[in-house]
Amino acid sequence: MNKAPPPPEMPDVTDTGTIIGTIKPLAAPLEPAPILAPSEDKPLNNDDGGGDAMDVDGEAVESVDEEDALATVEKLRGDDLSSRVEAARKLVTVAIALGPQRTRDELLPFLSDGVDDDDEVLEAVASSLGKLVPYVGGREYAASLLQPLELLLAVEETVVRDKAAASAVIVSECTNDSDYAKEFVGMIGRLATKEWFTARISACGLIPVAFSKMNPELRKTHLEHFANLCRDDAPMVRRIASRNLGKLLYTVVETMGPAALHEEE
């Protein structure tokens, strides 16, 4: 049986909570960032040349040793904006040189501590985080990338939030079922209820993405979150919720069947 095509984009309305209300569904505080310092072990990169290029996700990435990686991190601390942007775009090479454990234990907390940087830097960081799954230890540790992404999903600049959302979805697709529900869906729930409206805007776009993989209890909770977002005090939140309403309704029908759209007592 052919699936019905997705519905057209919903009109830009300001109060759609009553529509969602008819659907009947069938983190710890951040610690101070550690100071990255050279390891007592030998550099993880054993190439004598130290500057050979390697291919990562179809992109040529310069191979660096640990000393060069830490120098790149130092650029992120510097005053020159262009150098910080360049360094943020090289997080993959930094992670390769540091290794999975040091990337998780040192680099990611360092990045989480720097979310007050310029938007250009944050945009580069947000994009790079989606490429780091193999370099934090793969599927088992992919969820560790969600901590800095959650912070970026709440910043003021729209482009940064969009890049962070795209990376968060990439990361979520690499997690196991347990981490998906606990870490990714849990993050969305926190964003939906944060005081700062930009975080709630991010939740509007992520709830439809994650809905199909939620269990029944989480679906009920996040439909309630979305209904609240449709009635949010902030007009921008209501606007983005209305734009994502069609996607959510389509996913609800695909996942739970058309009957889910009718309230039944």
C-alpha cells in the first residue's frame, strides 16, 4: 500500500495547542573544564612526517601529533577571531591526536565551557561535533557529544542552533537505544522546558525528529511538551512550533495510525 505524501507546510499560526491536545498517544551540572595539557605518553600519531593528509567522511584532514593538537586548542583560547574559527574547524584532527578518552574527558568539557564565544566560532564547533562520533569511542560513547550540543542548542544565533541541531541528529543516529531515550530524548525534554526561549525553539524542531523512536510514555510526554510550545508566551516559539506541526502530525500518523489524531475518552 502506497504511503500518503507528507502534508504541505502548515500555516504560520500562533496558537495550535488545541490541535496537539487532541492527540491521544497509543542532567548534572557542568564541571569546570579541565586544562588540556600534553600527555606523558608518546603522541598518538606515529607518522614521522606529522603532516600527511587522511580522509575523514570524504574530507581531507591533516594528520597532526598531540603537540600540534594542543597548539590548535590554544588557538581556541586566543584573541584572534579568524584563528579561533580555523581551530574550531579542526576539531576532528585534534580528537584523532588526543584519542577517544582524552577527547571525552578533556576536549568536550573544554568546548562546553566556551559557548560564550563569537557566533562564527560556535557555528564551526557545532558543525564539527557531528563528525566526532568515531573519535570519542564510537557508538558506546556517542552520547557524550550531546552535552556541548545541548548548550549550543540554546544560544541566541539561529545559524548556530541549526548547525547544532543537525549535529545532534547525526549523533543520535549513532547511539544505542538506551542512550537515545535517556540522553537524546532527555535532552529534548530539557530544552522544551528551559527558561530561555531559544532552547524551546530548538525543541520544536527536534521533537518531530525523535518521536517515532520514543516509547509510548515518552511520546505522551513530548506531545504535551509540543502542545505547551504551541501555546508558549514567546511569539517566536509559537511560530516555530506551528512550522513543525505538520511534520509532527505526519510522524504521529505514520507511527501510531490516523486514530491517534482523534481524542477518545
